[in-house]
Amino acid sequence: MDQHIAETTGYHDEQWHAHGHHKESFVTKYIFSQDHKVIAKQFLITGIFWAIVGGILSSIFRLQLGFPDMSLEWLRPILGGWITDTGKLDPEFYLALVTMHGTIMVFFVLTAGLSGTFANFLIPLQIGARDMASGFLNMLSYWFFFASSVVMLCSFFLKTGPASGGWVVYPPLSALPQAIQGSQGGMTLWLIAMALFIISSLLGGINYITTIINLRTRGMTFTRLPLTIWALFLTAVIGVLSFPVLFSAALLLIFDRSFGTSFYLSDIYIGGEALTNQGGSAILFQHLFWFLGHPEVYIVMLPGLGITSEIIATNSRKPIFGYRAMIGSLLGIAILSFVVWAHHMFVTGMNPFLGSIFMILTLIIAVPSAVKVFNYLATLWKGNIRFTPGMLFSIGLVSFFISGGLTGIFLGNAAIDIPLHDTYFVVAHFHLVMAAASFFGMLAGVYHWFPKMFGRMMDAKLGYIHFWLTFIGVYLVFFPMHYIGIAGFPRRYYSWTNFDVFNSFTDLNTFVSVAALAVMAAQFIFLFNFFYSIFRGRIAPANPWRSNTLEWTTPLHPGHGNWPGAIPTVYRWPYDYSKPGAEEDFIPQYVPFSETMESNLPHENDLIALEKEEESIVIDESKSH
Amino acid sequence: MGTNIRLVENPSRPLSVHPHKFALWLFIVSIVMIFASLTSAFIVKQGDGSWLDYNLPSMFWYTTAAIILSSALLQWGYFAARANQLKRLTVLVAITTLLGMVFLVGQWLAWGQLVDMEVYFVGNPAGSFVYVLSGLHAFHLLSGIIFLIVVFVSSLKHKIHSGNLVRMEMCVTYWHFLGALWVYLFVFLIFYH
């Protein structure tokens, strides 16, 4: 126990050497690994798997929406009974497709795949720690996620199909097995999978927060943390506060479904017969769900914003503009995320006064969001920009964040939201600002930190092709949806061709579908690039992006413990790019001010004395526990 | 190393809380969020009307007394551990564990009293909530008892003493929290049921 603590606190270099002599079998090294870097890769690979599944699901329902008359007989070998005798997609399976697309993308890809990967990978490396506070809990976090994935995947193979009540699983639709096929076994498995997922998120989140607070290396104060760490930190805080509430909501739903309680059910008639359930409230579920659901969109978004901050500053060769404002806006977004949930519920018959309060709070989020956008633009402004693939995806994120964020201001107004509620306008809004933007953040992160993860470079040319096809494609998919939505198309509908009023939009829907399939196809360029480069990519230099942060001071293939010798001490913030007077256009965090006399600012010269004093302190590890 | 060396016993750490203890506090925060959401759901639901009136089982008073007593004893056990009175520590942890089990049995009997009053788990949410709140608390208390048993075993092996208190401190924190959580739920139910 003691040895373990000493090692994880990262102060004791002797312990690490002792650790290095452990024999690691294949199983402990790659499968049940407690090394944060391996766990990060496990999250990444699983996330990529789920992204492919989620993407294929959306391709299938885009086929139905864009080509309503097309025969889908050729999908019968895969989908079997879900293709009707006339060669069409089964309408209930269509609902299952959109439900699972949403669930998989929001939770499995953009929460576990994004936070799980980059929080695990970057936190210890960028704050200068040997590993997470508890490697064991970290390993459990991944395996709970894996178990959750298996359960969710199993629900596809049920005869009644996976959950199909929408990713928000509103009761009574999700609570009554009679309501829809997907509310039978599929919904049960959905709830089990989500319960496991919540456990995984909490284990991960608690570990991330503890690690960032407790295990920073010497000199790594909060105002010297890279913005990635700040973003991942606040993401974890939001997760620890909001996921338990989803657990409560799901628990009561489980009782309603399987034990006959009436938390969410009241006055329901099926086939003229009244159900015995009395006294519940379906709106209660919406309150509980959106108390998680809204913070969840920031759990998805914040890591992308953090990754982008880091990549844009590095590749503009400029300090991030407004470092403290960036932290402040992250904090502002994190706090506001908990007090705006009811803007998803403007049409539930809410008291208009209450609606106004939630409207104002929602609109206030525009302020920190705009601060971030302007800071990104100001960082880029007159920068010595290097267009690496990671940089392009980061700029793409900023673009989506702006264009999707603007429609958020529309939808935040109750008066505009009511006619637009549950139309394709909403779909366009959240896919741009949350889905596409976060996805770009994830891709940017993969391109940027691939050299650290695998010791090799990804191919930049393929990266450029991937970027442009995806970037243009995403706009071609989601921009027309605004018009479709303003025209009143409701989301989640299987077909509109039965309504004359919507017939004029058939062409536009076909266009969107073609673009969506093209974007999907473009992702295979990335997949090829990713897997090919793992084995055959060019060997990466130690610091390929000439970056300041600590992860680039580790060996090309860091072992368990990250630094073979002592952990570097941090003397400065991570954004000293193109500092006037400096020889190079970057000064890494481990370079003391005493070695950069030519570029120091007056107040930094004063810090030299403090540095000397710090260095004279030798930490006696044996007495600290 | 030059001659200019200063040995310090406690290095200036960013935060002087042990990482495992800090993680425990975060875990407690997540449990608080579960019960905060459930009790606020209770209030919201009550505001909707169609609410059942019922009395709380009298057994809750006894179980509350048991859990408070167990917390006090465990605190005494902590003092004993700090003073290296290892035998007393073992006995106190054992009694605390037993009282925890007594608490669980009492909660079960309380459910029986509810059934006798015709307040069922399946029925009006007013009654269901009492079962969910007390049941979910009991589930967490079970994890506390497992923790106590772990501490009991390590106290038998003399692994808990003034020089090695981390595990004991975490156990005490968690147990006090579970007790306080029940007192909160009980007071909440008294005022809102």
C-alpha cells in the first residue's frame, strides 16, 4: 500500500525504478493495464469502433430520408427482418436507429471516447505525474465502459430490437413495453448499459479530478496548467455532479418498468383500458434527465475546446490570447450548464415566468462562448500559422462553434423555440455546435498527439484530404437542415412523402443524404491513416510540433511512469511562443527563467530568486507518508 | 547536490489531502448528488398533487438512534487507533459493524411496518419514494459495512495504528457521511412526507 501511494504521488524517483523491473505479461501490459497511456488507447480504439457503428446507423436512416422510394433489399443480409417484405426499412427500426445513433454518439463516442482518451492520456503527461491517482480504479473505469458497450451492442441482436424511444428515453414511451417494440428488452439493456456507463464515468471523473489537484509536479500551479487540463478538469467536475442525477432518473425508470411503480406514469389508457399506474409525472423525468442532459453537452464540448486552445496556440506560434479569460469562460460555461436545463422543456407547459428565467440564463452562456471564440480568433490573428492537420481540425471546430452557436441564441428564446421545437432546425443546431465541433476536437487531438501515443507520425496529406472533405461535407449536411427545420419538418419522423406540404423538400433531403454518405466515406481515409501509421508511419521526432508542454519531454515510447529520471520541474506557463528576444520561437515549461535572461520580462527576472530557493529544497519522500 | 541543501519533512504540496481521501470525498459528492436529485424529485412530485398521506414507521426512530450510536463508537475507535490502543480499536470497529447490520435489519422491519400501514412500494409515488430513499441508502450502507469489515480485518492484523491511519480515517469519514445522510433523509421525510 505504502509503496503504491509513494509511486502514484510521483515524488519518488527510486520507486519508479523499482517499478520498472516488474515483469509485465501481455495481459497486464495491454489488456488489464493500469498504465494511463494504455487505458487512453483502449478508450480511443473503443470510441473509434463506436463512431463507426454510430456513423453506419446514421447512413442507414439517411438512406431512408433521402431516398424514400429506394429498395433497401440489399441490406437484408445484415438487417434481416428489419427490412420489410416490400424492401423498405421497418418504421420501428428507423426509430431504433436514431435512438441508438444519439446514444452511441453522445455517450460512447463523445463522452467516453473523447474525455476517456484525452483525460487519461494528457492529464498525467501534461501535469507531470507518474500515473493517475489510482491506476486500478482507472482500469476499472475502462472495463465498466467495456461492459456497458457489450450490453449496448447486445441490444442490437434482440428480436424486438434496441431501445427506440429516442436517446432521451422519455417515459411513458420508454416505460411501457406495450408502447413500442424497442421499449421491451432493448430498453432494459439500454438502462443496464447506461448504469454501467455512469459507474465508469464516475470512476474516471473522480480519478481525473484527484490527479489534477494532488499530483501536479513541482511548480505546476493552476495558472501554469495547459488549457487542455483546465478543460478536462472542469469536464470531470461536471460529470461527477451530473451523472449521479441521470442515475436517479434511470433508477426510477427501472422501477417503473420492471417493478410496477408509478413515478413517471399516471392516467394512461391503452386500447381503451386504463393502466393501474396513478400519481406519477412524466415531466419529472424530463427535469431529472435534462439536469444531466444539459451539462452532458458541455461534457462533450469542453474537452474539444481545451484541445483546440492548446493546438491553436502551438501552431499559431503565439501565446493563447487571454489565458485567464479562457479559464474564466470555461468556469462560466461549467457553472451555467447546471442552471439552464429547462430550456429543453419550453413546450412542457412550463410557467412562462420560469421559462423567461431559463431563457435569460441560457442566453448568458453566449457570453463565455463568445469570449472563447474571440480569443481563438485573436490568437490566430497575425500568428505564424502552421497548417498541420490538427490545426485545421481545430480551426474547423471554431467555425462550427460559431455557426452552430448562433442558432443557439435563436433556440434559447422560448418564443422562437416553441415553433422550432423538435424540428430539423434543432438537429442542425446541436449537430454543428456540439456533435461536429466536438468530433473535430477529437480528431484534432488524435492528429496532434498521435506522435506521443504511438511514436509515429500520421500522414499529413491524407489528413488534409480528410479535413477538407469532412469540413465541407459537414456544412453541406447540416446547413440545409436549418431551412428544412424552419419549414417545420419534425425530427424523428420516418417519412414525409405522405405530406404534400413537405414534398418540395425531397430534393434537399436527397442532397443532405448524399453529403452525409460522402462524409461517412471520408472517415475511412482517417481510419486507414490511423491504423497504417500506427505500424508504418514515419518515426516521430521527440517534439514534432515544437510544443511547450511537458508530454514532449518524455521518451518517444514512454514506459509506465512516463519519465525515466526525475519528473521535470515547471517554471513558466505553457504558452511562451515567439517570445521577443528568445532564440527559438518556443520556450518549454521546464526551462527556468534564469536560463532565458534575454527574453525575460521585468517581473520574470524577480522570479529567478524564488527559483533558486525552490531548487535548494530536497524532498525527503520517506517522511511524507 | 551542493552544500546548499535544506531537508524538509513535508514538501510543499499543492494540496495536503491524501489522494485517496480526496477521491473518497468526490465519491461522497456524487452520492450527495443522487440523493439531492431524489429528494428534489420528491418535492417536485409532491407539488403536483395526488399525494398519499401516511405516517412514517416508528422503527425509523430506533434505526436512527443505532446509526448515530455507531458513528460515535467509530469515532471513539479512531481515537483509540490514534492512541495505539489496538485491542479497544478492534472491539469498537466490531461493535460498529454489528450496529450497522442492526440498522439494516431495522430498516427491513420498518418496511414491514409500512406494508402493515398499507403503504406499498408499488402504488402512489409518495410511498414508493420512502422505499427508494431508504433502500438506496441501505445499499450504500452495505458498502460501508464492507469497508468496516476490511478495516476490522486489518485491525486484527495490527495494520492500523497511529502511524498508519489513512484507511481508518477514510472509513470513519465514509461511515459518518452515511449516518449523516440517513439523518438528513429521516428529517426530510418527517417534514415533507
